[in-house]
Amino acid sequence: MDQGSIAAVLGKMDFEVFVLTAADGDRRNGQIVCWVVPATLVPQAPRLVVGVGKMTDTREVVEASRKFALNMLAEDQWPWVPHFGFRSGRDVDKFAMVPFERGMTGSPLLPGIAGYLECHVRLVLDAGPCRFYLADGMDGKLVSDRDPLRFHQLFEMLPPQHIETMTRRREQDIARDLSLL
């Protein structure tokens, strides 16, 4: 197996950036996710597969409530990435200074996003370092026609200090994830 060649192919894939939010009673949290893939072609039964790190506080809230919302970020909303992606909900209430509405699932919906999907977890797959949720789409809306933010755009948009933080955290996650495989 040529790991470099495989990594090169996977590196060409580019995914939209979402803030996955979840609530269970008064407990709420959110984190950045990019592993969001449609899991059906049937519009009458929309389904998605969503990957969430196993060690995150948000995963715990999702598994307690079995519901979540995917807030699709627009290109100009890259500042949400450090806010929801560089710190843990165990250490800080990420919604303390963020306006939001609760969607039909009770999950926070952020203002000004490109669109959202609210989902109910149908099945959980434990993949070692992360959990993949097969989820039914319960509600959703395209809020604007702005282009979504994609993962590779972050390297062009984020300030250098945020790129350093993102790179460092990613390396730490890779080291941790290797031990869980």
C-alpha cells in the first residue's frame, strides 16, 4: 500500500463546512464537521452520513438526544470555524455570546447561514476514532444562495495564526486517532 498516493487522492476531496449543533434539555454544543455525505437518492426519504469525533462533547450531546442540526456555512462565515472548531464545549459555552434559534429538533440554528438540515439519528457506526451517524433529514432550508464554505478554502481565508492552530490540532487529532484504530 502506498500511503502517500492514497493520501494524495483523498486530499483532492473537498467538503462543505458545517457547524453541527445539538441540544439535550439545557445542554447544548456545536462543532465544525466536514464529513457530511448524502446517503440516498430518494427525495421523499432524505438521509445523510455524518462523521463526528468520538472524543468530543458534541458527540455526547448528539447521542443523548439522538438529534442534531447541520448549519451550512457560507464562504464569508469562516470566522465561525475558530469559534466552533478550536475549543471544546467542555471548557466553554460556545453559545454564550452567539445568537441562535432553536430548530424543530431543539438544536441551535445559527444566523445568516447558507442553509440548514435538522436530523434524527437512525444508526450509529463506531469507526474507532469517530462515530458515523446515518441520519434521517427531518427539516431543512436553503436560507441564501451564497456559495458554501469548503474545507480547502479555509487555508486561503483563515489568518495565519488560525491556520497554525488548525494544523496543530489536526496533527494532535491524527496522533490520537491512530491509537484508536
